[in-house]
Amino acid sequence: MPWLIVVMIVGAAGFAWWNAARAAAEAAKQLGREACSAAQVMWLDESVHAAGVRLRRNQDGRLGFERSFRFEYSHDGVDRHVGRMILRDGRLVAFTGPVRATAAPIDLH
């Protein structure tokens, strides 16, 4: 009977890991979609790809998982660029990717 308890604990831990990974991937997917929309670029493949997981300390000092994701975008449908984001506890802590193009007015006089 003790083996059944161990199997249940391992199964619950595996489910919790999978559930947290899916929640982080969904958050990253939404962030990538919004960033591409705001920058007026094409979000290629409409997906994010997990690039890594590591243990990090949260703002409160407790250990938690930091998950990194990558996604691809294009300015004209021909070029491909890679964007990256890092989420810690479901919050965005780092982002590299498309930005909205802005032009500063030039004074020619």
C-alpha cells in the first residue's frame, strides 16, 4: 500500500508541473500576440515555444520557476525574427521582440 501513496504523490506532482507549464505557455502566447499586434507585425505560426526552465528567487525571496519562451514574427512576411520572453510566476520579467515603430519629428529650420 505505501507504493500506491508514492505513485499518487508523483502523479499529483507531475500534473501540477504540467498544469503550471500550460498556464505559462498560454500567458506567453497572449503576450506574444499582443506585442505583435501593437508593433503591427505578423506573428508567425501563432505559437510560442518553450526555451527553458530554471529555478529563481521570486520577489518575496521564495524559489519558483522561471520559464523562457521564444516566438517568431515578420515585418513583411518574408523576413523572420525571433522574439523572446521570460515569465516568473506568470508575470513578464523580460521581453525582446517587436516594438512599435515611432518617428520623432525633425526640425529642418
